[in-house]
Amino acid sequence: QVHLVESGGGLVQPGGSLRLSCAVSGSPSSINAMGWYRQAPGRQRELVALITSNGSPNYADSVKGRFTISRDIAKNTVYLQMNSLKPEDTAVYYCNTDLRPQRLCFPSYFDSWGQGTQVTVSS
């Protein structure tokens, strides 16, 4: 059973930065791909970034150039550095993990999620 704990969210002004962390247990993170998602009120959960087992990142167009995903395999942790934040980035952010990076593209595939971390971008 995978256990996911997200942290690092908060209230930030437009243009500001936050760094999110996701600690993973119960999963062989060294061989799994990992992804960050977000869900805004009234909207479906969407994938914003993923990183493969060999460290290759991919980003949604809406965050490309502003967000950076990284991982620390020794700590079983994935990070999301978010810069130049915009009000439309406001959402609850979640992470998940799977052996196949393609599965990360479909949030409905996953039954288990962490509690998420709230990011609010507002002046």
C-alpha cells in the first residue's frame, strides 16, 4: 500500500514561489515514475508534472517554464518548485506514483491519494 504525504503549500502573492514536497512510502520509488497533480474547486484533477525513473521531466503546458519537478530517491521524496505563481495556480496539489509513467496521465486510475497540500495565490 502506497502512502503519500504532501507538504509545503501556503498562501503566496502572484509572482511568488513555493516548493512542495511529497514523501512516498510503500513503493519502490527508485523504479517508479512520480507525478504532481492539482485540483481546483469545481474542476477535475489534472497532471501538472511527472518525472520518470531515470529523471526525465514532463510538464503541462500551463506550468512549463515556471514549475520544476525533481526527486531524491534516497529520501523517497519528489519535489515541485513553483515559480512565477499565478492566481490560476490556486488548487490542492497531490502526488502519486506508478511503475508506468503513462498511467500517471490518468488520475482516475488511482484509488489512493494523500491529503494534498493547499496552494493559494492571491494578493
